[in-house]
Amino acid sequence: PSRSYDAIIVGGGIAGCSAARALAARGASVMLIEQNQLTAGTTWHAAGLLGTLKGSSFLTKMSTYGRETYKAMNDESTGTSLVGWANTGSLYVARCLNSMEQLQREVQLAKGLGITQHRVVTPSEIKDINPFLDTRGIVGGVYSPEDGICNPGDVALKLAQEARSLGATLLERSEVVEIFRNGRRIEAVRLEDGTTISCDHLLLCGGAWTKKLCQMAFDENRIPVAMMPHQYTIFEKTEGVGNHLPVTRDVHHKYYLKPEVNGFMVGVFEGEPLEHLPEVVRQRNRNETEMPREAEREVYEESMEKAGRWLEAAMEHVPALNEVGVKQWLHGPDTHSPDHSPIIGRVPGSENCFVATGFNSQGIQCGPGTGVALAEFVLDGAPHSLGIDFSSADPSRFWPKLCEDLAWVETRAGEGYGKAYSVHLPLEGFESSRNRRRTPLHERHEMCGAVFGEVYGWERPLYFPFPTDRAQASSNSKSQNSQNSHKSDDPASELESVWTDGSIRSLPRQSLSWSRKSAAWFEAERRECQAARRHCALFDLSSFGKLRLRGPRALEVLQFALTADLEKPIGSVTYTLFCDVFGGALGDLTVARLGEDDFYLVTLSNQPDKVLDHLQTAASKLGFQLEVDVGADGKATAVGCEASNLTEDLAILALNGPKSRSLLEALSDSDFGDAAFPFGTSKTVKVAGIEVLALRISFAGELGWELHCSSQKAAQLYDALMSAEVFVIPAGAFALLNTLRLEKGYMHIGADVSPTETPVEAGLAFACKLSPNASDFIGKAALLEQKQRGISKRLVHFHVKKTPETSNLDFSLWGHEQELIYRNGELVGAVTSGGYSHFMACDFGMAYVSGPLRVPQDWLRTGDFEVEVFIRNADAPTGVETKRLPI
């Protein structure tokens, strides 16, 4: 075989075989290297469930594409499936109204994506669909008749066979022992027999071995995964059981029930997996022992304690299980990520190394989509053909230092596993292994009783409660219409979470609800929003990423890397985005020009390393290397430029409200008036005797400034602002992100804009230099083409009209594409962000709507638009129904 390939893939499981097939189908030269036999890691023992009702558009689309791929793998002459595909259907059961609402929201999400197979069913219908299931305690469910099952080993081998037929080289029983890297580029790998093979791209698809491979390539672990073994029990044959029965899932009791060779298989996702980790797995997760090559088709001793009450519940709900014996236990390895989303994409800090791992027991159904995405990352620069937003799988979403914190990785992976089969309420976050990063004002927030949430390792205030808030929330809940209990119907909501980290005051599960107005934090959000609109609110944005770019080629790099024109006067502040080659929005930031060759960049808390990586990519395309210094004292190089990450060195206090100017002028000799300090500019000033870089910008949509100062001076500045004579209160992320920015119509990256949308569609073309004579930037050609062609969808801002009916209904808009938008009765879009305006006293949100080319204004003005919301109704067949309200 050739000793140079377009792509080398390491790992012969479902991800590697899918990638080999997809790349070979595009004409790339491919070598797949597997240290053992194909499928010998985790693929061989996967359960092969192909369910498509999911909580995100990413998993919904990925699982649907996977199912359709496997359905088509048939013998051409007989039509018989070559991969064990059986159209069993799926049945999801709910045992409380919170669970029922979650299921119905997932049905609506799928409907918005054009998937209409899912059907809400009553307990009596459930009994007809699965006669073996005792339906006592079930309030309803969802039936998905097009779902099914497959044989995972056959699937991967079929993909490998097709890859071979397309010209790929597959090498088994050969281990990669060295990876050669030059800067940000992988150049070759060396096999155990001494053979060196060069490549243009390297794909790491090694499952549990990915950590070892990443360490080999980069001398550090950039990909956080841990093993969380999964166990299932196969029972002896039961008369009447076959593939005409659906795979049944019960999230309350954390089990699935699958027809398996005329009997049942019961798989359990136990709530406390760390208690039952085999010691050998724990040692490997903590790198106390290495993941050995010999761990081929590895299984662990079966554990009744691990199955525990969850298996007992299944046997209670399916009495037939008690009449037959157990044929087989299988307790095998599985690779999980720290946030229960797969890790798929380019490895941070590398230009040509890609990864696919951490599938969280969903690798089989995600395999084909992963293969296509990896092929398009390699050959096109970004995934695009499937219309799937891969940002939730982006490897750069983890703070690099947390990737090295193996105890954090294991605990978070365990929490994700333990909560996989659960009711997931709005604003729910991870509870374990917290307090890894604190802002300089953390102690001040604790003194004010802040409730914290986490992003990128940072603890940030979500809201600041008063003692009276819980009583007020209870009163609000009781005043709502009749039978609306959103919390007490869920027995799990009252249990103390086993994952709670006692070192931080985090959002307790008891405060979560589908009903916004009955949530414990609602009154605090109202109070903080009203302060920002009437007086002053002070937000701690110190977790935001802060970068500095200096040097003779700094402007050149920024102009090419970012969408906006930064050729502006010193002192200007510019909002901009950065895009992939297809014009998909990857992120946003503001740039303050401090000098001729000196720029200060401020981005979201989870983006500084991603922005740095993008700048390095841009510099590479321009023909030079961008030097990165992580401290505050880095010196710009004489040629090119240098970037410094100042996130830890600087704090940001954002003062917002109509009285913010008078407050600042009382503490400073500087003029903060419109003429002296216009919007979109920056100045170095002194406030309370402390030097700050003040940026006149505001995500709250109110008069305000961001005050950037040394982290050591942050507490002193905070105290001065809070003790001023002007009324000011501390405020948290809920007020800023859930309400204030929506009132102004500001979109939020990750919620309203992703790589599957462009700045043009999001109404952000003003932040792009799209004039033909303007300088080029990454993605510009695609955006110019789209602008000339015209768009068929656009981001809109809406509110629910106040009517006697809407005033008496208890509903909440949460977004995530689960509430649908109709125009004249026709489905045209889905809500991306939802909230409640305390200023206008109405529910509102943002949504993408699809219409005629260019989505003209008269089409928006003349239609009768409605939003479909979720209502609790005791007279509805399942206790939850949808209702369309005018917007």
C-alpha cells in the first residue's frame, strides 16, 4: 500500500469505519488502522437501539440519519437486511406530568425538523402497543413506529466493507506507537513494526484509547473522556415476544426494554454509576494504569447492585420477566464525555487532526452522521451537507485545564450517565465537581447570597435571591390556573441530588420548573431586570474571555479572521463575528482598538481559546505563525503579531441602567456624556481612583459601560460602585440572558445563532464587510453568494399578544426549537430563545421563520402568526396539551 494518505484514521469502531466510508466515497485516499480487530472496543457489545426522539436538534438529526442509513443496508437480490435492521418502533412512557411535557416537547422539536412519525399516546394505547407492560402509574407516552434496532457489529463491518470497495485501506492488528507533529500540523504516524506513514489529516476515533492517542500527538490530553460501563440483562425466551414489540424506555426508572431473540433485554442507566465502577475502570480513568491494547472485547463481572432497583422496577412493570430465567449478563465498557454530548471535530490547537469519541451510549445511531461530518471537516473545512449544528459536539467547548483534571472528567461523565434517563427541566445544569474557577468578586457574590451556575469552569451568579422570593414563587404558582402543578407531580424533584457539590450554592432541582412564574428565581430575575431598566444593575462579566493582539500584522489578521471592518480610529469598539468557510457563525466578540497595532478582544466565557485558535488559523492562511503568550506581559514580535490571553488577569464589571452615567460621574473626574463618550467607544479613565478601560457597550440594551480593571482591584471597584448614592443592585445571568437582551432583540450565540445559520440570516449583516471592495475574511465568499441569492429564513423577535385567554394561561417559552411558529396555520419556524419581559409584562422570544425568498417585510406584517405552547390541562388525555397563541 501507499505510504502517504489524504487521511489516516486510528480506530476501527463505528466512528472510524463510518469516516473511512465517507472519505473514500469522496475520492480521498484513506488508511484505517486498528490495533485489534474491527469493532473490538465498545461497538461489538452495543445494544443497537435506533430511537430518534431526542432533546436536541443535533441528536434528533444524527439519529434519524443513522437509522435511515442502516435501513438501506439490504441484500440487493432478496431485500434482506445485512445489518440486522428490524422495524420495532420505540415507546417512551411518562410517569409524571413533567416527564410527559418533556416528551411532548421532543415531539414538537422533531415536527419542526419535518419528522412527523412520533405520536402522543394514552395509557390504554400504550397497553395495546406493548401488552407485556403494566401501565399502572403511567400518565402517557410517545410512540415512534419508524424506529428500530440493528446489530452494531454487522453495521460497522458493513461500513468497513463499503469503505474497502471504495478504495480505502484497512489495517488490523497494527498499533500506532508514535505520532509526528510539526507545530499545529500532524505529519505522520509510526506503526509498531517501524513503518512510518505520512498523512495530510489524522482522525482519532479510538474510543477509550483516544486519551492516549491525544497525549501521544500533543503531549497533553485535549480530549476529556472517561469510561462509564453499561450493563444489560438478556432474559430467556418468552412466548409472544418478537420484533413486532417496540423498544420501551422508562426514564423514571432508568431502563429500556428491548426485544432480543424472542425474549427481552433490559438495560439500566443507573443513577449512581460511580458507586459501581469496576476498580480497573477507575484506575484507567485516573491514568493510574494505562488503557491496555489487550482490552479487546473486554467485559466486567455482572453486578446485581449496579442493576439494583432499576432492574427490579422493570421486572415489576413487565411481570413476564419473572417467569423466565436470565440467559446472559453483559457489563461492558462505554466512553462518555463530561457534558453528555459527543466530541466530534477538529482537535483544539491543531490544523489537521480531528476526533470522534465520547458518544455516551449513542455511537451506533450517530455513526453515519459522524462519518459524513469528519469527511467534510477534512475535505471542505466544515460539515455542511446534513444541515446539522455540530457546535454542541465541538472539542473546543471544554476549558483545557479541565481536560487534564481527570477526577473532574470522571465525575462529570458519571453525572451525565446517571442523569441520561431523567426528566430534564429548563435551566438544569451540572451539579458535581464545581468551584474550579472563581471570578475576583466571588466572595462578594457569596456574601450577597448568589446562586451560581457554571460555564467553562467559571462559577457565575445566576441570580441574587431575597428570603421572601420562595414564598412569592409559591403564591404565584397557586394563583395560576387550576391543575398546573409543575413540580410536585415529579417524585424525583423532591429528592436530594446525589451529585450536589456542597462547596457552592448552585441551582437546586427543587427550584426548576416548566412554569417560569412558579420558579424560585423568578422574583429575583424581576427585581434585577427592573433595576436595570429604572436605576442601575451591576453585572460581573469577569468570566468573559479577554485577549490582546499586538504587532505590525495584528490588523491584517483580525480583518481576515473576523467579519467586521476594524480599520477604525483608535478608541473605537466594534461588534463582530467569526465564521467558517461556509459563512456559518462560529462565535462573536467585541474589539476595542487601543493603538495603531494594538487590539483588545472581549468574547463569551466559553470562547477565548476558540477565538485564539481561529486567529492562529487565520494567520497560518496568511502565511505566518501567530505567537501566543498566556500572560499579561507578552511583547509583540517584530514580525507578525502576538496574542495574549488576559482572561485571568482582568475583571469586568458591567454597569447598566438609566442612572449609570450619574453614578460613574460621581466617582470619576471623566466626562461620560454622549459627546465626550459616545456609544461604541472606549477610554482609559479612573473610577473611584482605580484605572479602568471603560467600553460604552451594553448587552442589556440600556445605557451602560463595561469597566475593565485589574483582577486585584476588582473588589475595591465593586465596593465603590455598590456604595454610591445612586441605587444599584447586583444582578445575574438570568436577568441578562433570559430577559434584558431579549427585550432589546439581541441574539445570543449558541441559542439563536450557530454554524447552521449565517450572519445574513440572523440579521447581523451590518457586522460584516460585504462590500466587494472591502477586505476578504473567512466565509466572505459564501456570504456574498447567499446575499446575492437571497435568504429563505430569518431571525425574528416576537411577543405573545395579551388577550383575556393568554392572560389566564400558565405557559412559558423556553426556546430550543421546541415551541413552533405558524403563519396562517402553516408551520414556518421554531423558537430559539424564550423568556418573560418584566418591563412589558408579556412572554416573548426569538425564532427563525422560513418564507418566500428574502422573507420580505410585507410577508411578515400581513400574516397571522401564532406560537404553539404547552399547557397543563387535567381534561387532556395525557394531562399536557399544546395550544396556539397569537403573536
